[in-house]
Amino acid sequence: MSALLEDPLLGMRPMQETDLDQVMAIERLAYPFPWTEGIFRDCLRVGYCCWVCTRSEQVIGYGVMSVAAGEAHILNVCIDPELQGQGLGRRLMQRLLTLAGRHGADTVFLEVRASNRRALRLYLDLGFNEIGLRRGYYPLEKGHEDAVVMALSLV
């Protein structure tokens, strides 16, 4: 197990508006087409499950999920690119899955870039199954990339 995961200064808590500067810094580092601050604000405003992963009070990752009508949709999960590959994404996903169940979801959905092998491997390890493909879903510098649609049954 990673020493980072055993770090007593590592924590998770609901995202607050005061976290958005740090969240946006990570979002811009991690994605060529990042969400806007307005999207994050809207997610907070409507009451989505928005969580941050912190280390020594510094935001190092975040997740955003909507839950309604027995379904959860994981909309964005990101760990600071410098800290990826250390189990933090898995821990954040496990937290979101626990929250989905507590909010009455029996199925969790997400989509992921077809080229994001690390994330695909994580989601498969967590029990997600591929259920479809959205052609040309994600923008690229030149063209678009497919999204793999995945689902996990919580029942």
C-alpha cells in the first residue's frame, strides 16, 4: 500500500466554494478541455455530491456525482496529475460509490475517454462493466474521441 494512503494528513470531505481555486488548478492541469468554474459552482448549487481529497489541507483531487431516481452518475473524478497512480483515485471512487448507495442508487454510471487506460483499468477493477460507446463524445485538438460508457450495479 502506498505511504500516501497511510498518511494521517490525508482526508476527504465535501467540496466547498472556497476549494474552487485549487480544484480549477488541478482541472486545468489534468484536462485539455477542462470544466469551467461555473460548472463546478452549478454542481455545488444544485446539491450534487461534490467531494475533495486533501493532504495537509491542500486539495489534491475531487469527484462530482449526481444521484436521482435510483441512479448515480459520476460526472468528474480527478487526482492531481503529479499524484496519480498512488491509489488516491481508487479511494475517491470508493467514497463516491459508498455515497451513491447511501443516497439510494442501485446503479452507478460513468463515461471515460477510450484512451484513458489507467482509468478504464481502475473502473473495471471496481466492478464496472462496459455497456456502450458514445462516438465522438470528447473533444480533441483535432477531432473527437469516443467515450466508453460503464455501469456498476450496487444491489
